[in-house]
Amino acid sequence: MRRTKQIDIRRALALAGAFNFLCSCARACLLPFLTLYFRQLGLSPAMTGVVMGTKHLVSLVWSPVASLLSKHYDKRRVVINSSLVCSAAAALVLLLVLPTDMCPQAGSCNVSDPRGGPTQSLGGDLLGSSVAPSAPSARTHTSTAPVSGVTSTAKTLSDTKTALHHHNRPHHNHNHNHSHPQLPPLNASVVVNDSAGEPEVGGSFMQHPTTSSAAPVRSKRSKFSSGSEEQLGERKTEEEEKERRFDFLSSLKAMDPQHWLFFLTLIIVSVWECASAPLEWTADDGLYEYLDSADASDRYGNTGVWGLLGAACGVGGAGLLVSRLSCLVAGGVSRSAVHFYCYAALAAAALPVAAYLPLYLNKKRDRANGLLKAVRLVRGSPRALLCAITALLAGVAGSAVDNFLLWQMQDHGSNELHMGMSLAVAQVSQAAFPLLAGRFSKLPSSGQVLVVSAASLGLQCFYYSFLWGPWAAAPAQVLSCFSGGALWWAVRVQCEDVAPPGAERSVSRVYVALSLQLGNGLGSFAGGFVAQRFGLTWLFRGAAVGLMAWCTCLPLLQWRAPRRRRINYSRLLAADASEASDSESDQERDWLEKAMDDDRSRSSNNNYGRRISH
């Protein structure tokens, strides 16, 4: 006979908890600081939002597809190990991207250096700005700009202007009028390209004679040039058509360094996400089916708290480590690269645990049909649909916090220590809500908790728009207990209400995809352009206003939505079992009573016969 394999539930949960801890710790070492690194490279807020939004959308599409493929070909362990190795390698490749020739990297390092005073960093509004100095006088002309190098350029422009003034001065006019000097008006524009680090000076010099004798000459020239305007227009049209015929490589050569950097970063981050996206879904599917095979699937949720604790340790430890380093570490590498090295080291440390991770393949379970059925369940329940909209809006607003909170903190003098500790407080607060919820005998309904969680996130966003110091963001992180922990607690309760037994996990994944992937992706795209156009302060205020408006409408919509009564299948089974046992006992009692009656009748007949014989 085939020997059955023993299943150790405690060992499986310990390995799964360690794996979640290491993977969450690795992601937290780098991902919260990734947008800060993009800022040091010279990307604008809009470019940063596009990169992060693409990252989330790639995860939305590729995670379920890779999980299904790994299950179909029974290669889950290979996919997990390959994901760890390839994601670490792709993250290190991002370090090969060199920043544009500008100062934000050094300035950011000075801001993050605890041994030096904070310096003014380049904000999002400065990227792509333009400075157009006027020319009120020909003798003196000075211009200042918020970046270094523009003042000296303006002085050079002033000297050039003065030289042209002396060179083009007419000698036949001896009656010099000081009120109306015969100077060629100068239209000069200084365009500061923060991504390239060097200002581009473009000027157009036009002479406008002031003497009346120049009028006939001007008319003759205009008549002479009017005939050739059509020919010039035709030539320009032909040149434009030739320029449109340039191939793609020619257009790439014409791009400025900032756009080169943007497209290169976008490609690397997309490849990185393709490598790391299958990890979480594949490992969770294997562990859940392993526990389900041992009838211990109810203990699957115990591994989630280790992920939050790992994220707290990772973001806090990375912030503390980087803040203690100098601006340039060994080999002249910026200390921001330490985040990538920590990510790669922890991913390598998770490989031995992944080799012993308990996995099981249940070929009878169809994950694709489960996800489609979960989508139909959410769409068919009004209250579940309201919960999905709330999760989506929370993801959109949360992307503004995830992408640009560190930018806001950096502008107010925070270094990596302040950032890491503040984010660690948020993770610990989020992990503490299930423990606090278990101590209360009676909790509000899931709909009321949804309103509280959305309002808490709105208050956080509104608070972030009024930061004033390095540690100013830390107190608001305590609200993550409600904005994050309470939200997912309400989602879990809603999943249990709407889903039949065994489908709760699929419905929960629908909510996670709506919030953390689709919501974060859309919020990253929109948040980047809003931060570019209006600034970080109004980005957070806009997110707060949107969430507060939804919190006002949500209770009314929940009151109008029909409430379906939850069916407790365990109680039904217990009731059926008790009824079956009662019916069996009644049948046994009837049979016994009938047998006793028959016995009594027989004994009475026997006695009656004996009496007759006597």
C-alpha cells in the first residue's frame, strides 16, 4: 500500500510565517522609498506617477495569469524561486540608471544627512519650470532663478546684449535721445530644464529702426519679400513632411535626457514587476491548498500578521540604516542604493525558506472560475458593491500617500530616519486592529466600520497637507489602525456575508485587486499629474475632500441598499443533524415499545392457555 505523508500543521504555519515576514521585509526596505529615488534621478511628479501606475497595472494583470500558469504546469516552487532571484536582479539593474546632470541627488542627500542641516530640495513644481527674464534696460540686466547656474547665464546674456547694443548703434545719428534710445529690443528667454541640470538660453534679436527715413526701405523690402513668402511656405511644408517621415530611432535621438531617463526607468520597473508579481499569489495558493488538504484552512489567516510585522521591521530598519550612512558609501555610490542592496539580500535570505515551503496542488480546484464567480457575487450584492467602491476609492487616495508622502516630508526637513519610523508606526497600527477588535464584545456593523475607515484616511490626507517639521507626520500614522486595519476587517466580514463556504478567499482577492492594484494604479496616474499641476499640498487636500464626500454619501446608500440575511450553514448542518438524531431516536423508541407490547401480549396468551389446560 502507498504510504500517506504526515502533515505537520505547526511546521507549515511557521515556515509560511517566516516566508511572509522575509518577503514583506524585503519589499518594505525599498518600495516606500522608490519614489524618493525617482525624485533624486530627476523625474517629475507626473513621470513618477506614470511609472508607479504602470507598475500596479502590470501586477493587476500578471499576478492571476502567472498563478494559473504555475498551477497548470505544476511549477509553483520553480516560479517562487525564479521570482525571488529575478526580482532582486531587476532591482539592482535599476541602479545602473544614471541621473541627469543636475543637483537634486546631492541636495536630497544633504536633506537626508542627519549630520548636516537641511537644505532646500527641488520640489515637484520646479521640474520643467521656465524663467523668462525681461529686458527693461540695455546697460544693467540681472536675473535670479531657484536653481544654481541661471544667475551666471543671465549675466552672460546681459553682456551679450550690451555688446550687440554697441555694435548695432547707428553712427549717422548724432542727436541721441535718452528717452528713446536707438537700441535693438531684445527678446530673450531662459528655459530651465531641471532634468538636464543646465539652462537652455534661446534668444531672438530683432532690430527696429526708429528713424522715419527707414519707412520706405521697409516698404520696399516687404514688397520684395511678399513674392517669396509663398515659396518659403511651400518649402517649410516640404520640410515638415520630411521630418514626419523620420523613423522611430530618429525621434528617440531627439529626446531630451529627462525623457530618456523616464522611458528607461519605465521599462526596467515593468520588467521588475513582471518578475515579482507572481510571488505572492503563487505562494498563497500553494499554502492554502496544503492547509485545506489537512482540513486546517481556517488557520490560513494567522500568517497575515507576520507580513505586517515584517513590513514594519523592514521600513524602520532600512530608514535607520540609511540615515546613519554618509552621502557616498564605498566606491562613490549614493547611500540610496543601500535600499536596493537590502532588498536583494532579504530576497536571497528567503530562498532557503522557499525551498521548504509547504505547497500542495489541488487539481480539482479551478481558480479562474472561482475568481469569475467572486466577481459575480460582488456585483450581485448592493452592499458588497458599495464596499468595493469604498475599497477602490481608498486605493486611489492611498496611492497619493504611498507615492508622495515622502516627498512632502523631505520638503519639510525629514530624513530617512523620520520617514522609516513614521511608516513603521503605520504598519504596527494596522496590525493592531484585529487584536483590538477581538477584545470588544460588540463591534459596529461592517458598513459603519467602512465609513470610519474612509473618514480616517481622509483625515490623514488632510493632515499631511499641513506638515511643519521632520516628525510632524508621525502622529497621523496612528490613524492607520482605522484607515487600513478597520478597512480590511470590514472587507473580511463582507466577504463572509456574501460568499458561500469556501469562496471567501476568492471574493477577498477581488477586493484586494480593486484597492491595492487597480485603485493604486489609477490614483498614481491622476496623483502625478495633480502634483505636477497644483503641487503636493493640494494633492493631499483633494484626496481628503473626495473621501469626505464619499463618507457623506455612503451611509445613505447603505440605508437604501437591501440587506440580505446571512445564512449560517454550520448552524443549518447542526440543526439537520439534531433533527436526524431525534427522528432516529423516535423510531428506535417506537420499535422498542412495539416489541414490548408484543412480548406482553404473548406472555398474556401463554398464561391464558395455561389456565385453560389446568
